[in-house]
Amino acid sequence: MARRRSDVIIGVILIVAVGFILWWAIAMFRVPESGRMTYRGSGDVAVLHIRGMIVEPADFIERLERFIDREDVRAIVLRIESPGGVVAASQEMYEAVKRARDSEKPVVTSMGSIAASGGYYVALGSDSILANPGTLTGSIGVLMDFPEITKLLESIGVEYHSVTSGPLKNAGAPYEQWDEQTREYYKSIVMDSYEQFVSVVAQERRLSVDSVRTLADGRVYTGNQAANHGLIDGLGDLHEAIQLAASMAGITDEPTVIKPVEREIRLWDVLFGDIEELVNRIPRTPQLEYRYP
């Protein structure tokens, strides 16, 4: 009887553990695909893609800097299909886009079906932002997710003890119950990042901070609504974004375009590549995120 009860407890723990792993895997598998792409040939306008969750900015920044240095590339178009992602990564990509803008090469953002939260943050660094009427954008806000398993541990008779140097050292740990001090602690961090977001929107879109706050309650807007609120410059698809970038660069003829080519997928990539990338991207701790939803 005791052995059967022990087996049940172990089974429950395994089910919960697998559930958490699958939840993180589904969320984190939607990563930018730029690492799977190569950019070949020369042209007037380079189209650089941002797809999926924004987690690691290094590959995007490296490709962007290459286009800045290339003499044949006279303008850059960012094609964004992203619900956002990690705060610091979004900020680094935004700063890189600003550097491209300051290099005197026009940078135009083309929003696809979704360019929200961190995806919108990155777009703010460009000279001009275009979206489709039905694009989902905005979602100006910050979140942090914290799983809590205290009731589960209590139900199976497990106690967890932690020795810390201060009352907030392990605040938010899944084995600790939340109290008002913990909630206020993380709320202050979230709100500080939120104010950073609001400040950048106000600066880049030439809006007052108060007017941005009325829009920045986390909701998404269609491209049409975003244009009416001044969050983007206008409506248009990728083709129109390319034409705008070419015009801003003084290109009068039909521009030649550098577009990404999918990298050849090897057997090793199929068997192990995605698994390795997925494991490396699973966060070990909660993260500040500009993410929708």
C-alpha cells in the first residue's frame, strides 16, 4: 500500500515536471529564424527578418552591422513577425537599429501579422514604420511570469528550506509563497522597465509621455488603429516598405533587393540542432519580457 502511494506521488511529480517543460518548450521554440538564413548577392535594399520570440540579439545585430558596412547596400528594411520577447534583448536590437539609422542609411520597418511589445520596441529605432491594416502591434507593457508549486509540495508532504543572506534573495522562487513584500519588489522592477518603454515610445514617436501612457496599458492595436494613434507612420506592405526605403535613399530606378535564403538543413540539424538550441534557450529564471500576450 505504501509502495503504491509512493508510486502515485512520483507519477504526479513527473507529470507536473513534464508539463512545465512542455510549456517552456512551446513558448521558447518560437525563436528568431535569422540564424537559419543566409543573405547572398548584392543590391540597393537589404531586407532583414525578425521572426518569433526575441531572446538572443547577437545574430541580428551582426547581420545588421554587416549591411551598415556594405557600400552596395543603400537602405535597410526590417521585416518583423514577432510578439516580442526579453526586455534587454529587445533594447539591444533597438539600439542597433538606431545606429543603422544614424549611419545615414534609411531604415524602414515593415510589420507583418504581428509586431507587438518587444517587436514594436525594436521598430521604434527605424526612420519609418509601416504596417498592414490588420497587423497586431502595440502591446506596450512588461511582464514577469513566476510559477509557484507550494501547494503541490504541501500536498505530497515535501518541505523545502532555503538559507539566504537577505529577505528578498530568493523572492519569487517556486517553492516560496508570495507575500506583499515580494509582490511589491517585482512590481517595482516591472514598472521601471515599463517607464523605459513609455519613454522610448514618447521620444521616437514625438508624443507626450502622458498620451503614451493612455495607450500603454498592454493592449494590442491593429495597424489601422496604430496609425490613427501615431504609433506608426502609415499603412503598407513589404513591397511598399522597400519602395519607401529606396526613395529615402535617393534610388530612382527599381531597387534590387537582397532577401534571405533559407540555409540548407543537414541531417545533424534535424536530429540534434533544434533540440540543442531549444535546451540552450530555456530560461533558468524568470525574465523581464516585452511580450504579447
